[in-house]
Amino acid sequence: MNKIKPELGAFDYFLAAIGAVLATFSVGMAVGKPTIAAFLSSGVLITIGVGFMISRSVRKTDLANYDGYLWAGLAITCWMFVRDLNAVLPEEGFPFRLVAAAALCWMLILCSLVSWRDQTLLFLSLPCIALFGLVGTFDTYRPATGLFFIFLVASGVLYARVHQRGMLIRAGKAGNGDPTLLRRGPWKWMAGPEWAMASGFLVILLSLVGAPALQMTVKNVAGQIKISLPTPSNSQTSSVAGSTSSYFIGRGPNRATDAPVFKIKGDGFFYVLERSLSKYTGSSWGESEYFVGVNSELDKKYSTNEMLERGPNGGFAPWPNTVPPGEEIDNPRLVPFELEPVRALPLHVMRPGPIVELISPTKEATFYSDGSVGYLALPLNTNIKAVAAMARSYNIPIETEARVDPDLDPAYKDTGNISPAVAQLAADVTRPYRTDLQKAQAIKTEIERRVKYNLNAEKIPSGEDAVYHFLFKSKEGYCDLFASSMVMMARSVDLPARYVLGYIADGEKDKDGFVTVRERDYHAWAEIHFEGYGWVPFDPTEGAQAVPGGERGSTSSARGPIFSDENLRLIGTVFIVFALAFPITVYGLRAAAMFTKKDVRVKTELNRQHSRFVRMIEREVKSPKRFSSTLQEFTANYATQLGSTANEASLIAGDFDEMMFSPRIPEATNIRELSARITKFKEALSRRTPQEA
């Protein structure tokens, strides 16, 4: 305890920073926005550092006493102007339904500047707990569990240090200026870190046991909570590492886990589409302005369920000509399917093709011109039933031309960000061919021949075109780079193409006919538009050679990168076990070292003589010694009954207290002398007259 300074130090701010950084990072990742996660965690780290420097300047002034008022004022400001503050965040901030997360994060950032005393610094843990609670409700970012326990350990250590300082201040006000005195006797558990650390361990234990029970208790209620979150960054393809409007590609080694995402039931499809994107920037994919949004006339017309026609299955059929305007398919094959979410899914329903009939749920559904269906809110435990339109056959005649529909988004042929070398490569490999189908197949074959599939491929250097680097330099990568190369090379020879994200549903069916789709099934591919057939998948990873250990579908359990989900959990577990075991081990070794220095027989004899003396007094006064009283207090309370022996009893009790609670180790001769005094005391008791007794 004497090593704890009476004022906040850099280590205390470091502990607070750990909790705040982990909380803000987790909530950003939980909503699938890593840029927000990086922005918030960096902001908290900076402001806590600035707050520490300010505290050193004001700690001896009256201003330090007003940090609580400043803290409250900034917190209120964060809630009053939460929309404006949310708009400052990158990636368009948090969704409106989750704007409370923005307020809590800004509280941590701004209030860190005025956390100058123990109370205000420790109070930063409350917004952190609230943020971790939100992340637990989303259940979309699994490493948050390990990060939460790291937060608990850091907060527990900070709480222990704050507690020690508080006890030192109280002892000083009571006139005890020696901090070592608080380590003696029963007070060391209250004044030292043991009580605070024991409380922290109890919280962790209750979390381990109680959290699963609480989760099972609220499962029935969870289905009534209407919220739907974007799928967080999937580790198999870095193309989903961005926000819902910007998907970055080529961002370094990544692995997926075997965790299930959803189950799907239906026949006649292999790909399950999540999003289709058309705007290429050189490092990411996004939506073009053509995409039908909430402000378009088409959206207003077809998002009002009462205005929609009914389909043959009783669901809503928004498209009078069977297929949406952005998905031209002649005489389509209609495929019923059912989607059963295992965890929170994106706002746009995943589907094997454009949805032409939505059977359930229909409430609050919005239909888009690319055949997707969006939900403003969706109960987490709700199955989705719909009918998708697909081409009857992809065996396209070789003479087929990829004519551009005049209503098709012109962005699907945009080559504004293509490297000249990539365009030249596409021209060279397609020069011998006449039809568009031949050209598309030639491009696919060239990519399969030229590059290798490798989930462990290095990150594309910043500022360099991802497709160019992939095709001409690294020549290995993952599905997002294969798909991007296929799209841009196809566009350079006038083939309308788009970048598609989704899953491969090629697993075994269960007894109910469902295929479980897992994280490792996440995929990116290209689609080229052919008149009369619609969007036809072209996946260059099919014929590409794979680097051993980096094959498609490899999970994080097999040579995964150090920052994969599984390894993050392992690292977190090791850190937590070490953090918990280290102080216990050190304390135990200290006790063992001290114990080995003592004569075991001396300690045993001291305890035996103490018990002998206590029983002797208890028999004489006919009353037991209470645990709350010291031995000296016990003998003093019964001085009248002890009569002439009361003074000797008090002296012996004082010697016992000194021997048992003193940092000095008693000698064997001291114990023998005390034993002889107790024997004489017993004789003195027996010689008392009846009047004294």
C-alpha cells in the first residue's frame, strides 16, 4: 500500500484507457463499421492522454474540485446534440436506432478531458459497461466477450488503486499518517487491495455463471425487439470490411470461423446474394447513384404494401412484369426459399435471385429495383419466406451478345478507375473472340491461369490500385480480388458487370431440408448481364490454383492469422487467466516466503497458547469471546469478574496481540515465557477467594 501514491498517476489513466478503448472499439465492430471503431478508440486514447496532462496542471488548484460539474455538463451536452455528434463520425455514423451508442462514445471522448480525480476517472467505466451491454445485445462481434473480461480486469485494478487511496486519505484525516499501519491485522483486507480485488473476482465469476442464464431468460423476449444490424466485417473476405456503402478489398490475411450465420431452404441455387455493387474506386466498392433509395418515386410506390398485388403464394408481388426493372430475365424460373437467421443479418434480405414475391414477413418491407428487399426493422427470430426469380438455364448460346438494356445502370460499364495495364490485358485476351460470352469466358480463364487463391495473401499497399497489384504484382489473393478483376476487365471490353457479395450454399441438408451457411462460406463473385438471361455469375476462383493452407473455406483453426476471431479469443483468455492468476500467485509466493522464514513450531505453539488462554478466560467469566472484539477488549470487558487477576490478563492479552499482528516474527523463547505466565495466571485464578470469584 505504501507504494500507491496519494494522487492519480499515469498508470491509473492507462487502466481507464484500456476499458474505454475496448468498449468503443467493440461497439464499432459490432455494427460492422471498423472505421468508426478505429476513430472512436483512437479519439478516446488521445483525450484520456490530454486529460492526464491537464490533471497534472490543475490538481493543486480549486478548479480540480469542479471536474464533476464539468463532467456532468459534457455528458448532458452529448445527449442533447447526439445527432450532430453522430454526423461527425465516419461512415455516416451509427444508424439512427443506435444513436445512444454515439452519445455514450462521445461521453467517453469528451468527459475524459475533465476526469481529474479518482471519482471522475472511475466513473468513465459506466459508459463502457453500457456500451458492452449494447454489444452483447447485438451478439454480432464475438471477440467482444474476451475484450469485456479484459475491461473487467483493468477496471478492477483501477478500482483497487482508488480504494487504497481513499483509505489512505481517511487514515490521514484520522491522524494516522503511517500507511503501513493499515496493513496490520484484520484491517489489511479492508484498507488494502485484497477486498477490492476479491470483489472484482466475484463480479467476473458471476458474469461467467450468470450471463448465460440471463441470456437464456431473455431469449423469449428478444424476438420482440425489432432491430436489425449489418453483418460485421467477415474475416474470410476483406471486401466486407467497410461500411454498408463502402466495401474495401485486398486488406490483408483473413480467415473465417465455422460459426453458422443462417440456414436456407430451397432447390436450384448455389449462390446466395447479399449485395450487388457497381462503383469501383481502386480500393473499394460502393453503390452508384442509380440504386433505388428511400427518396425515389419507385421506392415510394412499391414500399406501400396496400398498393401491391398478391402473388400465387399469397405474398406481395411488387413487380407487374414478374421481375424488377434492374433484373431483366426472360421467362424466369421461380424458386421458393426460406431463410432462417442464426444471428443478426443485414438490412437487405439475402436471396438466391431477385425477389418477386415476399410471403412473410411483409410488414415494413421495402422492395428495390435490383430485386432486393429491405427492412426498417426485423425481429431477430423471424424466418423469411419468399420467391426468387432465376434464369431457366445458364447454358447461354455462344453467339449471345451482352446488349445493354437502356434502363440498366450505366455505372455497370464504368471504367473510370481502371488501370491502363488491366484494360490492355483484357483487350489482349479477348481479341481473338467475337461474341460477348466468348470474351467473358476468356477473361475468366485468364484470371484463373494468372493468379492463385490465397487467404493468407498480404495487404494491397495503400494508394495502389487493388486489381492492378493483384494481376501484375502479388498474383495471389482472395475472392474479392478475383471478383473485382473479373468485373473491371469485363467492363473494359464493354461487358456490363457488377461486383456481388454473398454466400455459397453448398452444404449438406438437414432433416428439414435446410443448409447451414457458415462464416467461411462468405464469398465475392462477378456477374455479367446478358440480354434475356439477366445477371449471370462468373467466378474466377472456380478454376484457380490455391496456395496450400490458403484455400477457400479454410477456417481460423488452421494456421489462421494472429488477429483472427479464434486467436483473439485465445489471446484474450490467456491474458485474463494471467491477469487473475498473477496477483494471486505473487501473494501466495510472498506468503510462502514469509512462512518459510518462520519456525513452524513457534507459530503453532503461539496459536495453541492463544487458544488455551482464551478458553481459560471464557470458563472463568462464563461468556464466549466475540470475533468482533480483540483479546484486550475481551479481558477489559470482564475486568470485574477477573478481580485481582484482571491486570495480568490485560498484559498477557497485549503481548498476544503484539506477537500475532506484529510484522516481527516472535522468538521461541518469547513463546515459552508467555506460556509460563499463562500457567502462573491459571494458578492465580485458582487461589482467588470465593468473594473474588
